Amino acid sequence: MSAVSERLPTFPWDKLEPYKKTAAAHPDGIVDLSVGTPVDPVPEPIQKALIAAADSPGYPTVWGTPELRDALTRWAERRLGARGITHHHVLPVVGSKELVAWLPTQLGLGPGDRVAYPRLAYPTYEVGARLARAEYEAYDDPTDLDPAGLKLLWLNSPSNPTGRVLPKAELTRIVAWAREHGVLVLSDECYLELGWDADPVSVLHPDVNGGSYDGVVAVHSLSKRSNLAGYRAAFLAGDPDVLGPLLQIRKHGGMMTSAPTQAAVVAALGDDEHVRVQRGRYTARRTALRMALLGHGFRIEHSEGGLYLWATRDESCWDTVARLAELGILVAPGDFYGPAGERFVRVALTATDERVRAAVERLKA
């Protein structure tokens, strides 16, 4: 067991604890903008679907019910512009983080194989490579990578942490390059429903993939769009030659989404109104926090999509974290996401309206 754990980096969030204590000591309480965890209610129709399926004594299937697969394919066509999606093009997973962490292992990658991810990125991409004992590297432009031994290329648009949205032309160029060199593209699109200053595009769109899903898989989650982080509901869509073997592996491993959660996902993907309402909440919070940060001397970069503002005062991220903690505001240091983030902080939009108002007032002081 120790040999496995020793492959992993130090868990970064532990380093934030002293600053969390400082922020929590504020007379009006902490405003926690560090972790992007939803705080708004699960929409009522989704809760009702979960409750209606509560009497589920039998084992669920890893592939999901036919109703779930229908919901996944319909949503991919309606929302992503995908064409010709069948049940063989989709696969439910137990939350996207589980998938990211274990995908290299499930793909059979190991020593000598390489996994690549953006220079500023969700740390679990690296963790997944480490667990598989594969090599890993960060990139600015993936087409500058040496393709020899490169087996898995992670894209992330909108980005966590920067909020950068990759334009359609750039996605098309990257997919073409990856196919030319036999590299599997995994596109983490968990924030796709949250585009603000740009309209995110999926690798499943025919303008990007040329009408073929060969070598491309998209990762989607309901945690952000539907406030379902507690349900652990996500799915893959794309190349059936990749998803078919993954399905068999996950059957053997018992990696199945609970039956009530599957029913809730069907309800969530069939309803666009709750997504519109949630987008409205995040729009208001984003506008208020952005203006307050700019007024406090911050510069915002990218942040055209996603649930975060990527902000800097052109100083060490830890100096910024400490400064904001004194105001009772907790944010994530940018170096959690790679050395290139050492002068930035990530500010989450996932706080209640009341807590966002409190943060805005403190930043004005």
C-alpha cells in the first residue's frame, strides 16, 4: 500500500489549512471561495426522480439503464451538436474525478507511456499518470509535444483553473494532429455549460472531429450544471473502440453508478430550465466578484468560461492568499495547478449570494 501512496504528490489542499483558520476568525465568518463545490439546491425535479427510484434493491448495471443511455445520447446531440451517437458511444462513470484518476490504469498505460495535460491544470491528470506509473508532462501547445510514446492527451475547455476556452479552430487542429500521430484525445468538458465570454465547443462536434469519433472521447459531469456533486454523476462520450473495453474493465471492477442516481441523471439531462436558472445565479456572482476584485487591484486573465476567476496582483500567490485570508476570504493558490500559476489565485463562484455580497463589501473596504 505504501508503494502506491508514495507515487502521489503531497495533497495540496492541506497547505491551505492555516489560511482557512485565519479566514474563519473574521468577525463575520469565512467566505470560502477556494473549492468549487456547488452550494445551491439540487433542482426539485431531479430530487423527485431520485426519490422515486429509491426502492432499488437490485444491483445497477455499469452501462446504465437503456433510459439513461437514451438520455446521454439525446443530450449529446442536442447540446453538443454530436451526430450519429448510439448507446455504444456513451458510458456512465462514478463522477469525473474517479475517471480522470484511474483512466490511464484502465487503458493499460504504464512505464514508458506518456500522458500530457495543460501547463495549468486540474492536478488529478498528473495523479492518474502517477498511479499508472506512466510518464507525464505539461504543455502550452500540445502539437509541440514529441508524439513518441504519447498515449493520452488531456484537453480541458473551459479550463480549471484559468477559465480559458479553446476556440473551435484550435480544437480542430489539435484533434487532427493527435490522429496523425495515433494519440488518444480525452477532452474534459465538465464546465462546457458555463461559457461566459465565449461559447465552448465539444470535440464531439462534427466541425471539430470531421464527423468521426475515432480517437476522441469527451468527459462530462452533472456536478456543476445541475448541482449534483454529491450524486457522483458523470459520463464519457466518443470513440466506441475506447469505451467498449473500458465498459468491460469497469464491469469487472464493479464501478457502477447507483440506480437512483441514474434515474436522477435522466431527469437532469432532460431539463434545460434548471441549467438556465443556475447560469443566472453564477452570472450575477461572477459579475459582482469580478468588479470587486478589479477594484481591489487585481487583474483577471482568461476566465471566459467555468466556475472561477483567475486573478493576480502580480505577487506570490501565497501572499495574495494571506492578504485575502485577513479579510476572511479564502481562495486557492495558483501553484496548486502548476508552477505557472505561482502569481495567481483561483476565485470560485460557488458561494451563496449572501457570502458573495460579504466578500464584495470586504474587498471594497
